[in-house]
Amino acid sequence: MAETGAAGKTDLLVEVLQRRLFGVAVFNLFISSIVGVILRLYPIVSVPFFDYRNVMHAHSHFAFGGWVMPMLLALILRYFPEITRRIPFRHLRNISVSILVSAYGMLLSFPFRGYAPISIGFSTLSIFAGVYMASELWKATRQLHAVSVLFLRAGLVFLVLSALGPFATGPLIAMGKAGTPLYYDAVYFYLHFQYNGWFTFAILAVLYKMIEKMGPPVNGKLVYGLFAVGCIPSYFLSVLWSHPHGIFYVISMAAALMQLIAAAFLLKDLRQLRASKNLVDLLFKAAILFFVVKNVLQALSALPVIADLAYLHRNYIIAYLHMVLVGFISFGALSLMLKSRVNNLQPLVKSGLVLLVIAFILTETFLVLNAAGINIQISGFSFQHSMFVTSLLFPLAILLILMRIASCTGTSMNY
């Protein structure tokens, strides 16, 4: 009886931690969107005190560490109780604190000095927090073999692997190679195994966890195998801008096609989920749509003409990265977190979600049109002004969601 009581207390602590992580993650998303708006001000007016690149680094690092990392951890705590029960609660608490301390440290240090000892220190803490989390989750999943767990374990491998990128940039700078293709390849190594590795595989792990509740996924192991095998060579898609040897184009195309086929089989498995037309499920379907588009664009980017086009027009790259991070990862994570509360979804949250999608579609459209050389003039507004005004919708949308979350406390939260 005592063991049962202790287990119940731990479950309650994990539930409270999961909900707090969700609330903090959405708050951090709000802060990240505010910083994004500030970045959109730079081409319009002179912003004093802070260098644009330093603020951009703060924005990207905080989006990863303050929004995505705690959100993914919250999803794991919620959907994989059989795993988190195997981890002492003190580790889950320490991991959460480490992730958030490093995220706020990067947010508050990067704008002032850019890459300086203090910001590098918090960045390093962020990496170690991720490795700490990966280690505990890896040990807790050793005897579990479900497809969803396979995706989660692969994501953890890619999370740790991504750390090689930042650790390589320091020596490259010391060798005088900052700004060289090799330096940027190290940066893209980190981004690839975060975006296409850890972030993507964590979301796919939760998707297959949901499918497994409906029954064994028909194509689960095939989808896992294709995505996992294709993830490593698809990194070469990130280096095609430097015109490497032709073999890298072949490898990149093969890897991209492998993942595109995997996405097709994933769509088949998703049919096992009950379909509905409520707002949260529509957001979920939008996230899956953007994921499929992402895999199509990956395959196209293996073509030299497309790779060069993306490199020459930076807004194509920005639109692509936002599509993955916002359209797939953020929309997917939000919909998965809100799924069980769909019948009690509050009007504020619904309005916030709709406004968030509108803001995303508008900014993506502006970025793509501008990259294509199409002059945007809306009521006399230039592209930069249009982007700034539209970007204001993001914090407003997130604030509507956040207001409802902030008003809910305890373990009986209904969003």
C-alpha cells in the first residue's frame, strides 16, 4: 500500500510538472514572438542599444530552449507515463530547471554581447541539459520496444548528435575559419539534427503513441526505419549551397526520397486515428500538411537549381525554417497538448489558435512572394512594413492562449 501511495504521489508531481512546463513554454513562446517583432523593426527604424545579429541569436536560441525543449518534455511526460515512472522525479525536476535556466540565460545575455563567455556558458548548459534529459529517457526506455518508443530513442540520439555542431564551431573560430563553408556546415549540422532529428522524431513519437492506442500501426516500423536511416544522409541537403562533389547531390536526393516515402506511409497510419472537424484536429491536420510539404521541399532542394535558388534568396530559407518550426513543430505540439481537452476548449484559446494560423499564413506568403521578386504593396505598405504589422499578430494570438492558461491552476486545468 505504501508503494502504491508513493507511486500515486509521483504521478501527481509529474502531472503538475507537465502542466507547469506547458504554461511556461507558451509564455516563452510569447516572449519569443515579442523578440521576433523587435527583429522586424530593424529594417524600418533605428533600434538603439542592441545589434541585430545579437538579438537574432537571442530569438533563435530562446525559441529552441525556452519554447520547443520544455514543450517536447511536457508532451513526453503526458503521453509516456510508462517511461517517466521509471525516472526519479528529482531528475525530471532538475532537467526542467536546467532547460529553463539556460534558456533565460541565453535570452538575457545574447542581446548585449552576442557570442561572449556568459552566453556561451548558458548555451553549453542548454546542451548539457539536453544530454541529461536524453540520458535519463534512454535508460528508462531500454526494455520498451513499441514503435513510438523507437522514434523517441532515435530523437534522443539525434539530440545528442546535434551537440557536435556547436562544439565544433569554437575550434573552427580559433583556427581562423569563422565564416567559411566549413564553419557554416557545423552550424547547419546542429540545426539539421535539431529540426529534422530531435524535434521531428519527438513529435512522431507522440503521433505513434496515439496511433498505438487505436491498435498496432500497420506501417510503423517501415516509417521509423525510413525516417531514421534517411535522417543522417539528408544532412547533406544543408551543404549543397557550397557546391560539393556531385555524389553529395545523389546521396541527398536518395535520403530525401526515402523520407518522402516514409511521409506517405505515415499518412496511411494516421488514418487509424479518429477523424473529426473540431479546431484542434484541424490544427493537427495543418501541422501534418506542413510536414508533408517540408518533405516535398527537401526532395526538390536536392536539385542543384533549387539549392542555388534557396541560397541566393534568404527569405526562402527563413520561410522554410518557420514552416518547420511553427507550421509543423509548434502547431503539432499545441494540438497534441490540447487534444484531450477539445470538448472544453475555451473561446480565448480558440480565437488565439485561429489568429496564430492567420499570422503564420500571412508571414509565410509575404516571405515567399518577396523571395520570388514580387513587390508587395498593401495600402502603401512595403514588404518590411507588412511583415512588421503581420508579426504583431503572433504575440496577440499567443497572449489569448496564455491568458486562459494563466487563469487555470492545479491539476484540473481546462483550456
